Amino acid sequence: MKKFCGVFGLLGIVAMSMSTGAMFKVFHETYKAKPNLEAAKCSVCHTTVRGGKLNAYGLDLQTAIKKSGSPKLTAAILAEVGKTKGYGEKIAKDQLPAPAK
């Protein structure tokens, strides 16, 4: 039973890291992320570099993804959200779009 739980937990972690990696790839390809944002990785959308709780930008992206009906983040969703709350301007300046809280 312990082995089963361990394997199941490991698979969950791998799947989660793959999905967040895919999201950052779309972000990077869309915005051509500069050094600060490249180093920030998960904290572009989350409150920490390890993921977890979403910051304001991440919450807005989550809402836009759900609204679009898309199963994943797309360049169009990033562009739409980037037009709100000054997110796009901050990203263009190599700044986090929303502070970690």
C-alpha cells in the first residue's frame, strides 16, 4: 500500500510539474521572457517560485482560461489578460505582473 501511494504521489508531482512547465513555455514564447521573468518561473503567476497559491495575475489567467473553455493556457489568453491591469506593460519591462502576496 505504501508503495502504491508513493508511486501515485510521484506521478501527481510529475504531472503537475509538466503542466506548469507547459504554461511557462507558452508564456515565454508569447512574451519572449527577459532575464528577471525567466528566473521567476512559477512566481510569474504564483505567490512563490515553487507554485501553489496564485497571485492576482495567475487568478486572472485562471479565470480567462475557464471562460475561454480551453483546457490549457494559450497565447490568445495571455494577450487578453495582458491588456488588463497593466500586466502587459509590466511584463514588457521585465517586471512581475503582480506582486506575491
